Amino acid sequence: MPAPIPFTEYRARVKSLLEKMGPDTAAILYAAPSAYRSRDTEYAYRQDSDFYYLTGFNESHAVLVLLPQTETPVVLFNQTRKAEEEIWSGARIGQEAAVKEYGVDAAFAIDEIATRMPKLLAQKKIIYYPINQVRDQDLEVLKWINQMQTATRGATPDLMPLSKLTAPMRLIKSPAEIELMRHAATLSAQAHNIAMEKVHAGQFEYQLAAEYLYHYNVNDARDVAYLPIVAGGKNACVLHYTANTDVLRDGDLVLVDAGCEYQNYCADVSRTFPVNGRFTPEQAEIYQLVLDAYRAGLKQIHPGSTMIKVQNAAIEVLTQGLVELKLLQGKVSDLIAHTAYKKFFMHGVGHWLGLDVHDVGAYKINNEPVTFKAGMVLTLEPGIYISESVEIDKKWWHIGVRIEDDILVTPKGHEVLSSAAPISLEDIEQLMR
Ligand SMILES: [Mn+2]
């Protein structure tokens, strides 16, 4: 199992961020609040990704304050240790360990934040804080700024989202992050192998989902990166189908889009396979076309290329193939120009992947596509979905295929992080035999 990110790396990230922020600025980051699922039972806790990226700190009820070029540039407000509360909800890190083990310069009880914050924000010209996202937090932050201004008669600071600075940092993964992502992708790919071996007609979609969840959990990936999509037959044509309540039928395909989260890093891997182990001729035609589009897209993933180039390569193959199968009529170049393929392929060909499934990072800067650099991780996920609303021979109806892998851009090209799952028609049928 890969090692956790060392605390020296968290400190280096904060240091680099402090330099980017510049003098007379502050940043306020709230830890994700814990969320109730029903009455007084909570969802499993998931830390805010930026907060985690900068600290590795995994508790709620905490606020990180960054104050570049001051005596204490990294200040944490967090829960105090209280034996009578810890007996219910588990041990807390507290202030002493926060300084010793998490490398913050000062840690105070979260209860002291209202009295300390106005002083910390004095004379700041820019405060990095994402206004208009969480109302209660906005009210608190605006109150501190008001109090600070009243006390110092200073000018009103500008508010700016910190993501402007953190997103470009998070877009390039470090060697330690890549190790974690490779592990998350491998576990997710392995689960597809298990599902291909265990799937059978009559099984419910949620029962097949259980094979994935079990494999993740027993391998220390305690959470999913997103709700798994296990879509038999026509359900595959519903792009975000997460009900997973239907029965899997003989002769149908099942599309599974599922990924685990390992130490907060996400995987996002899709495979489509026949419930009975054998593709029908129509299913095989569509599957092979999506795979050809995947391979054309994959060739475009290397330093210097862009998401648009990947998208265009995949679309060209898809459109050409749809014409050959007589699912589209016309000249390929015209059909591409008019985005005729969108009837069958209506989502993007990929997205950044990291601490969030649809990870942060721009796709275009000043209207120019962002070029790939070593250390970026993206998904590649062409698909074809044929619903009844398309007026074609109904032998094609209800076929939905998506093939999705997690791809690391390397100095020389790319590495498919999720390559442990079979992808060719032959390999899938052989595994299922
Ligand atoms: Mn995806």
C-alpha cells in the first residue's frame, strides 16, 4: 500500500501558496461541516478538498487562516480536547498535536475564533474567501471584517476565492499523490474484474454494486468517490443513473461507472459488459466503436496536447463509425461541424481527476485550451447511448456503452492508471467465460 502524503509535503504546499498570496493578504478556509443523514445520524465525514490538500487535517469544526509574511503565517482554529465529548465521538487532535504534527504555527480553540479573527484580519487588502457559498460562514466572515474595519478604520478588503491559487497547484500531482491515485485506480479496476466474474441475470443492480463496495472496503478504501452507477439495459442511457434498483437481464449489457476514494484521492472507472458474458452483434459493434474512439483519444494524451484534441480525435472516430453503421447519414465533416454525434454522445470526453472526481483546474485560460503537462491526471470516457427517442432500427435501442479510464500524463506520454480492468471485447468475454 502506498505511503500517506508526508507532512513535509503539506507544509511545502502551504509555503508555496503563501508566496503566491503575497503581502497584506489573508485566506480563510473552513473545514467541511459534518452532515446529517437523518435526525441525529451523520454521513461519513469528508473533509473539504482544499483544506485537506493544505493540511491533511481530517476533522470538522476547524478553520485555517493563512497570513503571509507575518510571525504566524499558518493559524488553525480547531476543536479542543474534552474527555467527556471524546468518549462519544472519538479522540480529537486538539491544539498541541495540531502544532506538533500538522505543522501549523499556532492553534487555538475554535471557540476563540470570534474574538481573535478581527485582529488577524487587520490591514489586509485581499481576503481569500469564497463568498456566496455557505451563508452562515459568509455572515461570520463579513462580521469579522466589519469589526476589523471599525477598530482600524481601514479600507474594505477585496474578497477573492482562494481556488484561483489552489486549483493550478492541485492540477499537477506530486509523486506521492500519483502513488495514491494509482492505487485508487487499480482497486477500482480490479473491482470491475470481480464484477465481470460474478454478474448474472436475475441479480439486482445494487447487488452487483455491492461487489465493488466490498472490494474497496476490504482494501482500505473506505469510501466511494461518487455514487456508483450500475445500469443494466436501457438504464445505461440515463447518464447519472444511481438508483441501481433494477434487475439485470439476460441479453442486456450492464454499464458500471464506479470508483473508490483512497486517502481522499478519487478514481473514476467505467466498464460495460454483457450480463450473460457474450455480446450480441449489435452490442459488439457499438462497443468496438466506443473502444476505437477511446484509443484515438488516448493517442492524444501526452505533454503539449489538450482536452480539445482528445475530444476531437474521439468525435471523429465516433462520427465516422456511426455513419458506417448507418446510425447517422451524411458527410462526416458536415456531421461533425453540426455536432450530429451529440444524439449519441452527449457528455465531454474527460475531466481532471484528483481530490475531487471532477477535479479543480481550468480547461481554458484566456480562451486558449490548457496544455497537458506531466503530473496531470484526467479521465478518458467516450460513450454511445441509444435511447428510444432516436428514430433508427430498434435493434439498436437501449444499447449504452461507456469506457472510462484514469490517465496520468507522463513526461513521454501517458500511463493508464486503471489498466487492470479488461477493455477489449475478447478479453471481457474470455474473463466472463
Ligand atoms: Mn468520469
